[in-house]
Amino acid sequence: MSGPVTTEDVAPEPDVGHAEACEVELTESHVAQVGDLQVRRALPRRQRRTVGSWCFADHMGPAQVRAGEGIDIGPHPHIGLQTVTWLTDGEILHRDSLGSEQLIRPGQLNLMTAGAGVSHSEEGTAYSGPLQGVQFWVVQPEETRHGPAAFEHQPSLPEVELDNAVATVFIGEMDGVASPARRDTDHCGFDLALRPGTTVVPLREDHEYALVVVEGEVQAGGAVVTPGHLAYFGTGREEGPLTVREPARAMLVGGVPFPDRIIMWWNYVGRTRAEVEVAHRDWTDGSDRFGAVASPLARIDTGPPPWSSELG
């Protein structure tokens, strides 16, 4: 479900997110094509690039797939980010240049750290049925973004019982319950299975938060949030009341506002245009930086960045 990020999503120059205390702010997702599936891209948008260190959120599905169909994204590169893959229905096979080959199913977490460079594929399997999930990207901080790539799979994750909801903690911590998954920044991510009524989610005042609804309709403050939108909660909140009339499913992500200016293009997260250009040249030239993926799918490439002198 990875990328790519284009200039339709964000302007092609480094920028920093703008955290703020605010009423619930709704932005509309951008519908994009990823492999054979359409996705709703909630982050990045020109109105909001980041939420904490979360810089990308693609809601895939719901879709019906048959064996050998669905998500088939060939090997492609990443730098400076972590991919956080979370399914609510179906299954996907992950392969990467570290030699990882991991099937992911609902309730499990795949977390890949790109560091200085990694490549991976995301593939369909013999599974037939509904397919739905969200892939997030997390910006790596300066301390780790030039480091080695890594991959981890968490087959089970802790849950927190709330009034009228169960929260699965896939990243970070809620009410003293912590995910075992790696974190390079102070951020969090929760899968909320909401039952009819009001659920009060505990929040941290120094975090900013956003909600991506994948099923149903959720009232948050004065806003009604449905699939295809991102609801930004801002900072300065100790709790977040969410109300539903029918069962609903939503992903709540948050974290300390990310302090650095970042640039995003295609499948890269960097700090400067030059850094992204070098990474893309390395990928295009087939350097050892990104390794090789043992995938039957064709390697993906694209032209140079839109600002590149190579276009002239």
C-alpha cells in the first residue's frame, strides 16, 4: 500500500507541520490508485502534512479480491521513514531487501524501518474475500534516519477496554498499556472498535491527534467523520469524546509535533531536494543502497523529481 506521494499531495519543497490547539478540523482525502486498488489518502495533504511524526496515511478498501488479485506492488525504495501496515480484513505478503517474507493478517503489525535505504514489495496471496487496511508512514528523526534498515512483525498487540470501545495499541502507549513495536519518536497509534454510545479516549496535552474512520460514522466534537476524511484534533486535549450510533472502526494517531522541515516525494522522506535526488538516482541506477527483493513482481521506477534539472 506504499505511496507514491506526488505534488498533488504536497508542494515539492521542505516544510514543517503546523501543530495547533483548535476545534476539530476536517480535511478531505485524495483518492489515489495504488496497484490495482483505490485508496483514500488522508495524509499528506497540502492543508496538513504531518500529525506528530505521522506523515502518510492511505486507507485501502474495502474491496473484494480473488486469489492472485488485489494488492500487487512491486519492489520500490524508501528512505527516512517507517512503514506501519495494519489490516482490518484480508491478508498481504510483505517481502523486503533484508530477506524478510512475512504474511500479515488483521490484528497484526508489520513495521519496516527504512533508515538510509530499503526496498520492499506488497503482494496478494491465495486469499479471496474482503480486503481493507491502512498503511501509515512515520518520519524518522535525525538520530536514526541515516541508520540501518530493519523489519519487525508483531503477531499480537495489547488492548485497552474503554467505555463502549476496545482500543488496540499498535504503536506507543495508552493508559499505561504499551505496544512492543519500535518507536523512534514519541508517537502513538490506536485501532478503535467503537460500539454505540460515547467513548472518552484518554489523550496527552503535548500530543496532536488525528482520526481516520475506516467503517461507519463518528461524531467528534462538532464534526461528523466518515471514511474519506481526516479529523485533526490539535494539541492541548486531555481526552477525546467520540460518539457513534452504530458500530464503527477508526484509527487514532498522534504524537509530539515533529520539529524538522521535511520533503516528501514518491517513496522518499528527506530534508532537502538534493537528498531526495541522490536517493532516486541510486534507485534508478540499481546501486546496492536499496538491495534486492526476492519478488516475482517487476521493480517499480518513475521519472526524476519535478524540480530536477534532468527534466530540462
